[in-house]
Amino acid sequence: MIFVAVGTQFPFNRLIEYMDSWAAEHQQEVIAQISDGDYTPKNMKWDRFLDGEQYNQNISEASVFVSHAGMGNIISAREQQTPIIVMNRQFKLGEHRNDHQADGLKWMGKLDGVFTASTQEELNEQLHNIIGSNFSETVCSTTTVGNENLTNYIADFINE
């Protein structure tokens, strides 16, 4: 199962549309938390919002977690040892107040088990690479969120 989440502050129709399109072409269960977006998925299960217990259970059970570029989701994915693909909201598309998420992708992609995408093509490529490589069993099982690498990356980013 693939779990997709856009957070609770802003809709992220583009990510939901990309994943709905992907789900139409693949034999994989996709479950999405879509917030207040205008786009209604046709090819995946969805809820606007999930309680914390269900949200965390979906992350734990997912073969990959696809998310907006929110630090809380990255931490949750690493705690569950679930690979995560983060996609940034873009200011020029009216998806956010500024481009801080695009700036964050540069360092997020350096974290173990964190992959980034800005376009539908990049997202599809990351999904193919992770699902096709049995990634969650080989790489994430050796990585923990409490390691020094994650702490150092976050500290370096804050200090820059």
C-alpha cells in the first residue's frame, strides 16, 4: 500500500492528481489524506483528514509514504522506517506563501530514506525506483530516526 498525505494547512491538488493518475495505471493500493482540496480522487481511497492513530498506522503499513515537504511527516516516516517521497508546494502555482519547501528539498534529499520530487515525472521515477527495488526491506531496516545523521542535517540547515 502507498500512503499519500498533504497535511492539514493547505490543499495540494497537484500531488493528489499526480498520485491518482499513477494509481490508475498501477496495480497497487493507494490511500490518501487530501485535506480541503478541490480535486476528488477516482482511483484511490481517500479521506480529507485522518485521526493521528490511523495516520500513523497508514505510515507504518505503507511500502512508501508520499507527502508534501513537511518536516513532521519526514520524522514520522523515519520513525516507522518507511521510505518517503516528498514533493514541494510551489509558490508560482499558488500552492504556498513562498518557496521555502523547494529550498528544503535540497537538504531533505540527503537524509537516509528520504526522496524528493518536484514534477510528476520525478515522482513517478521515485515510485518506480522504490517499489521496484524492494527498498523498504533493504535500506530502511538499517536506518533509524534517532541517528546522528538526521539530527546533524537539521541542525546544519537551521544554522545556515
